[in-house]
Amino acid sequence: MNRRWTGLLLAGVTALGLFTGCGSEKKGAPAAQEKAPAAAQAKGPLTLEYTYNKKEGMASNQMAAWIEDKDGKVVRTLFATKFTAQGGYKKREQALPVWVKKSGLAQLDKAKVDALTKATPQSGKVTAAWDGKDDSGKTAPDGTYRLVVEATLYMDSDALYTGTFQKGGKEQTLDMKASLTKEPEKKENKDLITGVKAVYRP
């Protein structure tokens, strides 16, 4: 009888350990939604590519990319990370401040926000594309446009990458100029995104 109860007790402890993850040093598989932005699957004349290096802790890992016209008006948001887009900007005003203001996020309806919201990707290469349409689904007229990529590195340290191109023009490799609001307090966060490249192919 004692052996029987001892066996049951050991089995119970083992099951509890498996359930809680105790005794396992391996990290679980990433959640299904933690993939590169779905915008990466979009096709269009403009393609964006960069390398994302995930950082630990809060107040970082926020990214957005959008197309704006020559007057600085947002034509199409390619993607914005979930925390900021779905209300996080109210809790943390430093998160993607340029995109939040320019996109008029506070006035956007839920369906539109859901359409542009993407999960934070895994570390590695991230790609996205613009199909040449505006946020209403209409084809944007030919002319001068600007691609903007914003990354909140840490707290109020924000990086912007911008490049101008001519929609309807010949093939162009965008000159993505980088600017920084301030050096991040966590120096290791400075490489949150690197190797930002964009090409327009009519």
C-alpha cells in the first residue's frame, strides 16, 4: 500500500512539474502570432527590408512603417506593432510618437486599426511592401512619396528612417536617411533595427 501511494505521489509531482514548466530549461516555442508582420506578404512596387534585433524589457520593440505624400500626409500605414496601435500609446506616450500623431490613430476606427496592427516579429529579417494604394484601397496617383520607418529604441529615444521616391517613375533604390531623437539610455538598444533598405520597382 505504501509503495502504491508513494508511486501516485511521485506521478503527481512529475505531472505538476510538466504542467508548470519546472525542471525544463528549454524555452517554449514562440507564440504563433509572433511572426514577421503580415504586411511582409503584401506585393507591390515598393519593398522594405530591415533586420530586427529584439530587446528585453519594456519601453522598446515598437515599430511602424508608412507612406506619406510630399506634404507629409499619411497615405498608407504598412504596419504598426500591436502594443502601440491597440492603445499602448495612451499608457506610454513615447511609443512611436511620430506615427501616432501623423496617422491620427486616436480617431481611427477599430477595423482600420486591426488591419494595420502586426505582432512584434521574431528577431531577424523583416520585409514589407506597399501595393501603391491608399488607406481607403484606392490607387494613389503618381508623384513624390516618402517611406518612413519609425522605431522606439528605448523610452523617449526614437529612430526615424526616411526615403523619397517617385511613384510612376523608373526603378529606384531609396536613400534611407536615419535620424535619432536622442541616444537611448540602454546603448544596446541602438541596434534595434539595422540595415534598412527599400526599392521601388514600377
